[in-house]
Amino acid sequence: MKAILYTKYGPPEVLRLKEVDQPVPRDNEVLIKVLATTVTVADFRSRSFTVPAVFWLPARITLGLTKPKKPILGVELAGEIEGLGKGVTRFKKGDEVFAAT
């Protein structure tokens, strides 16, 4: 699958379109084919690392000291269930969903 990744903090030019392995849902997770998403202030601040000085150290610990811990941005999405973990009973493949990660 394709994803936009960032491996260092900086301006929009640090973003790269890359092919990544499709995740496999764990027992209590679902795999969602993302059909729509948003770009939020959280994505901007994570990518550029523009946070108020008082939050600098906690943000570095949370997001990654020298590089991002999670290279794929995004917190809001809408899509369709594509795969189910063994313990999932509330959803089925093909269900339309929206989520916040």
C-alpha cells in the first residue's frame, strides 16, 4: 500500500510517498481501507515540530527524540473495513466506518 511518510522533522518537503507493507490486524483490531482523511493541526505540529517551548521536552519524548516514532501522520479517517482480528465481533468486512486514531 502507499503512504505519506516523514523520517525527520521539518517543512512539507520532508514528506515522501512510499510503498509500505499492509498492516495485519491483531486479535482485537480491524484493518480499514482509508477512503478519506484530514490534515489537522496535530499533523502539522508533529511534522514540523513547532510546539510551544514549555512543551518541547514532553513533545520530543512523546513524538521521538531525534526522529518521528510514527512515520505516518494522520488522526482522522473514513473508510471501509478490509480485515478483522480474531476477536472482533462488532464489525464485518465491508462496513463503512469513521475513526480517530
